[in-house]
Amino acid sequence: MNPESCFHAMSCLPQEERTIVSRLGRGQIIPVPYKSIHEAFEGIVKTHPTVIAATIAGQTLTYLQLDVAANRLAHCMIHSGLKPGERVCLVVRRSFEMLVGIFAILKAGCQYVPIDGGVTSEQAFMHIFNDSEARFILCLPQFWDKIRRFARKDAVMFALTMDIGAFFPATKPTVQVSSRDAAYAIYTSGSTGKPKGVNVSHGNVTNALLLEPARLGITVGSKVAQVLNIAFDMGRYSDYNTIDFVQISPTLIPWNQAHCNWRRNMPSEQPVRMGQKGTMSMMFNTGDIARWRVDGSLDMLGRKDDQVKIKVNSFTRSIVLGLNVKQGFRVELDGVTQVIEKFPGIRRGTAMLIEGVLCGFYANDDEISVDEPALEAFVRKHLPYYSVPEKWMHVGSIPLTANGKVDRKQLSETTSLQRSRPDSDTDASQGELKDTEKGKIFVTSQASELEGISDRESVDKVIDILPPIYGPRGLRWLRHRAFILYRRFFSVVVLSNVSVASIILYREARQQKKVLPALATATASNLVVAVLIRWEPVINLLFTTFCSVPTCFPLAIRRHCARIFHIGGIHSGCAIAAIMWHCAFTIAGTLELGKAAPLRRISLAPIVLSYLGLVILVLIGLTSHPAFRAKYHNAWEAIHRFGGWTCLILLWALTALATKDLNPTVAPSVAYASSPSIWLLAVATAAVIFPWLFLRKVPVRSEVLSHHAVRLWFDYTTPVVGTSVRLAERPLVDWHGFATITNPNGKGFSLIVSRAGDFTGRTIERAPSHVYVRGIPACGVLRIATLFKSVVLVATGSGIGPCLAVILARKVPCRILWTAPNPEQTFGMEIVDSVRATDPQAIIWNTRTQGKPDMSLLAYKLWKESGAEAVCVISNKKFTTTIVYDMESRGIPAYGAIFDS
């Protein structure tokens, strides 16, 4: 373009209009107050730290909160090797995390490359990653799997969450940035070929945003609605401000040029007069048809090329203008045509917008048939989802004009188009639209094409945002927190014992029955149930019975059978009841001892033993509280074991003496044989002794995976999938349970020990050749996996060990979510490869480089995508409780350890 010819060509206009054009195209030169984007942002932070910077879905973020989060992320990336001047790809959708990522990259002295993860095609991803030469990638968790497939092998990826970099300083990084340094790189959509990128400097942006008219009079507290694509240059306005203003496409409202501070060149040698149609140029030919108004504003009349706007069914209300604004995505029809014609077997193709529906037409070679689903998949791979035709039409030939161009009028007239969209809102809500990342999603007739509330965003609300929780809050808390099945078992046991106690009191008060034998029997009964419910043969029997329900049974039945591991509530309830019954026996015995000698039916010795036993039982009960047990596990285990053995001995002595005292007219041997308490104690004692009969020191092969984990291999038995064994260095001191990983290729099993305490640390460091085991393998939570046709396995850290048993068995199809710090280095490639062999799309999340993800969101996504029947969680108490609640409260069967032992 020759700028001089542009102005000389204005001589064809009347002098009055030349004056107007010249006046409207010039403005005074004003200095920019800040040289970089983030410096301008930090200026607002200093003066207005508590002012709201952004609002999304009712949640707010202040300037100070945004600044702190950005500073920490910037330090995190710099610590990971990011150097000033590098490009960083930012794969996001509109969110708080997007803002944090933008400012963190700028504060690190780098240039961000914004990519809309919801609409960018696979080919565009590959091209941008390679063309930008970006070594670092920030992306939202929902795009992690997609990005990982296209990122460079040496790429450093960060999952963009609000708490990423939480342990890094909140201070500003000391990186110098000038106005000439690049701030971001914008790529085109790639609809007409490969996406093209252009660098934009800090000076370009500050000049546009901080001065009028581009500033639009925006001040602190102004609200700016963002409806443009985040990867579109105009989107920068509302990224940096948070509805007093709205940015929309120019076809919607007149564009007033009365206050310009830049020059307008007229590249055409035939400028049109005021009121006449012409091609608009703004430093370049925009392709828009417009006309001047006398007041200097422009009427936008459409496009002169094959660019069309699609999916324009929805409306947003402009607060400033007070009118309905209709928005959509612009699509280059030529770009769609080029992709269609690249498909093998297609001789000629084209695309048209007919009755608001983007249609694809193709004519194939006579000897080759075209698979339309394959064609659609091919186009979807190369174009953004909104550019993919919704209706495909096969024609014998594409009609052409005399100039060899597609005769769109004839093609439209000769084609009978069936409406592909539902007419009513009700029907539309049930329609489906395919999406490359999320599978099937729901579309409504009023699904907005505004980037912030687009069809794609409605997908994200279904897939990437947890749906609303079912039921009122109080009822949810009662059902999924306060009265989980474990506590219901506990409550039933306690209430049953209260009922029995009422009967005993009634008999004592009205019928003058002997109360001490009944109290002793009640104590022994609860004690034996508490012991048996933790006995390996009983556990295995119950699990095997309930987990044998066929998968052809209704899910409503199977999901309840899967809660068999809640039987710990019976153990706890009976243990507490036994303590209370023993307390009642001690009190009743003390009262009996206070009677006159002729009326006294018990001696002093049983009462003394009863008090000693009561002290021990109360101590065991108190230390079994979850808070104490978690903090002082070794002390609890010692008290539980040695206190339990001591108490059992005392109960034997007490029962023998009390039985003899309470049956003075019967021979002791006869009294013992007829005493329920004696027989019940015998059963409890046998159950306690049983595991120790299998105590042995077995050989083990240690495979040290890292300084954090070791894999132990055994061959003394082959356990069932979903079981665990107990290991010890010192059999009388401490025992530790570990889930077994059955060897799929032969006899034996393995297990993973990760560093979590003294025993695990010593095991990793010593790599033992022998270790003590006792008892038999007992069923655990994942034994229930066989109840379901498919499951989602969620594991953190060494929790992958129990999951590996299910993964390697390959009896139950599963999707896998595994988070761990440096999983490949910590647990080895063999385990990682085993996970991927079962689930090629498994999410393996490196928390060291990616931060902590939203586990519930990712688990829900996998459940939704896979159609699994249940979610199984193997993690620590906090994560397990949270994920299980988030799933169950949304009607999804979810299971995780109870942490009651």
C-alpha cells in the first residue's frame, strides 16, 4: 500500500468531505502512563487493592488477590527454569485462572500465547506449539489430556489452578520489562489454512488500553462484559478490566470515530462519499462493508467475502446500550471448503449457510464412496468445532457459474434442506451436539454463541463444572456425612443394646431376676461380635458373599452391596456397647457387694478384676477416637493390642470367679459349661489367637523404585484381587497393612510401600530380604470392583498400589485418575506403563509441576465420559472424604476407605 496515493486519491472528494475525513482521522499525541501491562495493573493494586477485579458466576476476585496469585505463579515458573523473553502457551477458557496465568507470564518477563482450549482444533494446537517454540505451557485441568498429546516432548506443563505456586513468595519478581518487549502473540483461527501469529508488544497494548478512545472512559469500579474469544486481540480490553461497557462485533452498533487518537489511511484510490457503501480500511482492508455518516460514525453493513456468522440463536442484554445484541462465530466458508476437498474421494466440495445452518456439500468420485462420519471427523480435526458443518449433503456435482465459481443460489434452490435443529425450546434442550473433547453435550435453541456463554461453555458447565448437589443442604449433610452406612450400623448396634438394657432393667425392677449374669452375657456378646467382625475369615466371607452379586442385577442393588466395607461400624458399635455393659456390670457388682453378707451373691475378687478391666477398656475406647488414632497411631496400636490381651485375661478370670459365685449350688464345671459368657469368651479368644497361628518370616524381593517408594515381591501365597496383608519388623510392636497386587503372570503378589513413617522409611532404605507376616490376606475396599461393569479409579501417591490389583487383573474396565509428585521418577515407568496399558487416556497428574488439581472435578469428568457405574477412591482421609461426598451427593456411587482402624 502506498499511503501517499491514498491521500492524493481523496482529491476526488468534495473539499468539505475531505476536511471531515481528515479531521476524524487525527488526534493529539498523549504520553502513555505505564510502559508495561503488568505495571499498569500493579498501579491499580497499590491504590485500590480491595476493589473487585473480576466477577465470574457470582464469585469475585480482588486486585490484590489476583496480584498475589500471579506473583506466586511467576516465581513458580521462574523456579522451574522459565527465562525472560520466552513464549508461554496459555490454554484456557474465561476464568480467574486465565487472569492469573496472563499476569504471571507478564511478571516473569515473558510473552503469553492465548489459546482457547474449547474451540481450537488439534491441527491448530500442533502448529501453534511448534511455531511459537513455547517450552512452557499453562493449561486448565480440563484440557490437560488434550494438550499432553500435542505438546513437545521437552515441554514443561503446569495445570492452572488458583492455588498453584501457593508455597512461593507473594512478592513481585524482579524482572525488567520495557515497552518494546513482547507481551503476547495472537494466532488466527486457522480456518483458511495454518494459524498465523503476530507479536504484540507491551507498548502496543498500553497505548491501546490506557488512552482514549480505546479506554472508553473505564475507571476503577467500572464493569466490562467480555463476550469475545479469549484468543482474539479485542479480548485484551476486558481481560484487564472487570457491566458498564461491553465489547461486541461491529455489525451490532454504529461505530463513532469522533474521538480518534490514531490516523486513518484510505488505501482505496476511489474513496466513496458520505452515505455510500464501501470497503472499510483501518490500516488494512478489513473486508467489512460500511458507510460514513455525517457525524463521523460508521454503519456496518456486513462482509464482502465468504465470511459468515453462525450459531447466532442467542441474545445477551447490553446494559450500556439497552438493546438486544446478537452474537456468533465468524467462519470463512472458503476455509471449510478447502478442508472438505482434502478428504480422500471427494472431487469437489463447498460450504453454505442455509436458514442459519452451516451445511457441507460434496461430490465424490464415481468409484469411491464417502463415509460421512469419517468426513465429519476429518473436518472436526482440522477446524474449530463451530466451523464444522451441521448438515452434510451429497450431490452429483457442484453447480458452477460462468466464471467457474460455485453457484450458491442454484445450489440452495435445488437442495431440499431438512431442519437439523429442534424448533421448540423443549425439543432443543434434548438435542445433542458432538464435541471433540467432551463427547455428547446438550444444546438448547437459545444456547449463546457469546464466547463467555457459548454452546461450548454450556458443555463446560456439564462436564467441567460439577453439577448442582441433590437435595436440601441439611438433608445432604445428614445422609452423606452424619449418617453414612458406617454410622447407621453403629447406631443400630447402640439402639439394639439400649433396648436390651431396658428389658434387663424391667426384669430387675418387676420380676426380681438376677441382673449380673445378664450383664455379663451382654458384655461378652458385644465383645465377641466386635472381635469377629475384624476376623479375616469373617471379613472374607462377608465380602465374598456380597461381591458375588452378578452385574446383571440392577445397579440400585449392587451399589448397596458394595458398601459391605462399612461393617466397621458394627465393630465400633459393639466395642462401645461392651464397655458400657461392663461398666454396668461393675456398678451392679459394687452395689451387690455392699449388701449384707447373707444376701451378697458375689465376692470382692471379681469386682476388683472388673474395675481393672473397666479402666483398660475405657482407655482403649478413648484412644480409639479418630483424632488420637491419627496423631498417635503407634501408641494407639500398642494400647489396643496389649491392653486388649490384658483385658481378655482379666475377663477370663472375672468370668470364672463370677460364674462360681453366682452359682453356689452347682458344681463349677457344670456352671462353666452352662455359662454363655464362658463360651462367648472362648470364641473371642480363638479369633484373637487365629492370626498368630500364621505368624512367619517370609522371603521378599525388594525393588527400590526411588527414595520415596519400594515394591516388595512375595511368593508364599497368591491372594484374591482387592485384599491386603500385614507386615512387621517386630511382630509384638507394630503391624502395617498394605494392599496386595496379584501377579497376573503367575504365583505370588507384590505391594508398594511409600515413605509415610518410621517403618516405611526403614523398609525403603534397608530393602529387606525377609519380613514377618501374620494371618491371611483380608478383603479391602477394592474387592467391590467386581460388582460393577466399569469403574473410575482415583488414587493419590502410593494409592495406585491397591488400584494396580484391579488394573492388572483387567476383569473390570476402568478409567484411572492418579496424582503423585513426579510419578515416573517416584514409582517407575513399569507402573506408569501398566496404568496406560489399561487406560491409554488415564490422567496421571504430576503434583510437583502441575500443582494440586480439583480431584472431584476430574473424577466426575472421567465418570461422565466413560459411563462408569462407580467411582473408587484410594487416598488419604481428607481427599477420600471430599471426593466420595462430592460424588454421592450428586447421585454417583462412590466408595473409599472409612479410616476406622
